Amino acid sequence: MANRDYPEVLEQVEDYKISDVVIRNSVGKRLNIPIGVIAELNVFEDINSNAVTGSMYLLDNYNIVTQAELQGNERLSFKLSTPGRQLAGFNHVVDASEKTGYPFHIYAIKERKPAADRVMVYEVLFASRELMVNTRTRVNRAYSGRLDRTARKILRDDNGINTNKRILLEPTRNQDTIVFPNVRPFDAINLLAEKALSGNAKGAGYYFYETTKGFYFRSVENMIADQSTDPRKPARLFIYQKPAETGPVDSRKFPVQDTNVIEYKFTQQFNTLTNQAAGTYASNVITYNIYDKSYTNTRYKYHDHYQRLMHTETDKGLPETKRSYPIAQNPVDRDPKEGNAIGDKTVSDYPGSRVILQPSTRFLHGENTGVFGTSTDNEGMTEAIRISQYNQTHFSTALKLVTTGASDLQAGHMIKFEMPNITPDGPSPGEYQGDSKYSGRYLITKLRHRIIGKSYQQVLHCIKDSVVRNHQEIIGENFPDPESPKKFVVDLYEDIDNTKQSGPNLNNR
């Protein structure tokens, strides 16, 4: 819609362009939805969700429910874009239009009630077509070959999802013959994701998810590498600053819609209690071979494998005095064998934190399905790394950003966030200095496109599994020698005060 209300060129940071909002029912009846009745429009993406979902709040004075004969499975179409983004060469359009895109499907209406005279308010829930297909389809056949190709077949086949959307798959190095016994297509692909190993990275396990740009089947390391290590795809920069502090944005010459953070908060800094119990830092995997009845214990230590895996922060491009470190690095106990700081134990030194039992038949055919080789021990290491990486996307430092809208941004993208230094010796008024530890690269795990009135915002849920610190050896003792224990237990059956008894003599009871 090209008019003053929805401009072709960005005039304000929260400008957007929306057009062709249409509901089409099962008999082909087409109803145009006036923009003015849409109080709020949300589109949700999540790397832990197989499909895109959304909601639309309507202040309806057109009796849309009756006119469109809404009963469920109606198609909802629209186009959403950020003015001017096409000039930067981005895929900037959220295209759910009837002709060129893929309309959403309405599946529910919630809390429909009168708001004023001849005005009804209610929430319309919708999802991608593929989610609707998934609920009524079963996969009941065997697939052989590379796991990423099997995932593609399930998405494309007539007896699967039968989607025509864009599919982006990271090649796997392992292949297998898998029989799916009457399971939903998304469940089948999620099983493949658990088994998949990247052909280019050392990690284990994939994510299968949908964004407004298509379906993805990829590892978390692939997400981290994309747009952060390739200079042709720089990470998007967001800077939080007060409205009066405009100098840094202009001096850095970044577009204002890229840098404008409306608010931010850390929903979680760390949770070592949860991470220890979940096996993020250490675990013991008992792999049981159901063919020859043998078993193997594999002990995983997060810190031993940190440099072999990819993280949100890397050493690339850092000065010699700086290095990427895991967030959970501090010693937690003294090693009695060593008695010095070098021998102090960390959370990574307790594989008994989580014990995992895993039956195994993968190596009967000699396939290279382990992260570091084909032995049963390496199969256990594969499972331990998969669990650890999965936990890191859920229980690491979690950041929530509310930013001005940018329709090209997706879940699974890397961004760079700079938060201000708030220490007493921080920058002078009018100057900008970022926080040295928690500024840096973050992975978007969830994203919400939110249209409210004339405002387009995005809510980003991001994680960081590492930080940049000064590269120096920690010296000195972290745990001082314990003092001799002091007696603090009182025998209740002894007269505490021989000169003055303040209570009953318990010995006489």
C-alpha cells in the first residue's frame, strides 16, 4: 500500500509497509481486511519450532467472522516489508501473499467479545500451511541415504509435507536407513535432527525450523558461522543508547533502523545449577551395544572440547590480549591431589553430574557416525556433545531485545549487540563505551515481528555461550586452606548453664 501512512521510503525508524491483507474461505470467497481494524499483528519464528505461527488482534466493526464464514483452515494472506530495505540487497519481504507467497492458515479464534457499540474484539490465530498438513499426515516408509537428503524428501514428497517453500539444508556426513513407523513428518525430521552430524563442523545434532524465508535443517555451529565469519555477511549491529545520545550512531555510519534498541534485558545471565544437572558441562554416557551386549563409559568434559567446537565468540579478529572463553569457567572445588590453583576443579570435572544410558546399533555397518571416529566410545561422545550444545541454546546467557522492525531478520541469525558501560569509571557524558564482557555476538533463537498501529517492532530472544576476556593466566589460590573446624554443636541433654538454669532439665524428663 503506497501512501503516506505506509511509505515506500523509510521516514521514521518504526515505519513499515503492509498490503493485501485478505481472508479466503473454503468456498473461495475473498474478503479484504481493512488495515484500520488490525490492532496488532504478530508473526513468530523459533529455532525450536518446526513452523511459523502468528496472531492478529482485530477491532472488528465489519462483522468479519460472519462475512468470511470463518470455521477454520481459511487462508490469511498479506505482505510485510520495511521501506528502503530492498536498496540494501536484503530479502526484506515477509511474503504470505496469495500469488507470490505462501498464505497462512487460520486455525482458531480466541475470546471474541464486544468492545463497543457494534465493535467486536478477538484474536485470530494462524500458522503456516505445513503445520496444518503435518497434523493430518503420517510417514510410514523407509528412507536410505544421507540424513539431510532424507529430510528434504520428507518435506517435498507427496506422502510427506509436500511443500514448495525454500529449503536450506546443511549437508550431513552420516547416512542411515531409517524406518518411520506411522509418525508425523515433523517428528520424523526431528528424529533425523537428533542423529545428524555436520560435514563441516565438529558438533552434533541439528535444528529443524521454519522462518518467514523458508525451512532450515542445520547445526547450531552453522548458524554461528553464518553472518559472523563471512565478511560478505556481517553480523547486524544493535546499539542501546538513550535518545539524546545520537553521536555514536552517526559516527559509526550505521543505518538508524539497525542500531535502534528500544529496550533490553537479560532474562538469564547463567544457571550453573540447571546446567550441571542437564549435562552441559560434564556427563558420563554409558553406551550399550544391544548386538554383542558390551558397554562403554564415555566421560565428557566441556572445557576439554571447548576449542574444538564453535561458539558465539571466537578468537578470530581479536587482539593478542583477548581470547574467547566459556562463561562457566570459575573453579568450584579444590583438587586434594594438587593443592594449588592449577589443580582446582571446575564444573567440567564432574562427569557424574548427569549419567546418560544409550543403546547402540549404529556401528554394526561400519558407518562413520561419531564426532571423532567410529568407535562406540566416540558414539557416546557424540551424544554428550549433542546434549551439551542443545543445553547451551536454552540455559546460556539469554538476552531479550526490543528493536525497530527489520523484515529481513530471521531466527537463526547472528547479531552483534553493544550495551553501554555502566561502571562508575565509565565514559563521560556524550561519549559511548560498550560493556567489555556482555557486548558482542549473540544468536537469535526466537524472533517476533510485531505490528501495533503505525509501529513495526521486533522482539529478539538471543543467547551467548561465551565471552571475551583478557588472556592471562590465573595465579594465586582460589580456595584458601580450610581452618580447623570449630565446635558448634550443643548437646541438648547436657545442662548448658550450671549456675542458672533457664529452662527445663531435659535429663530429668
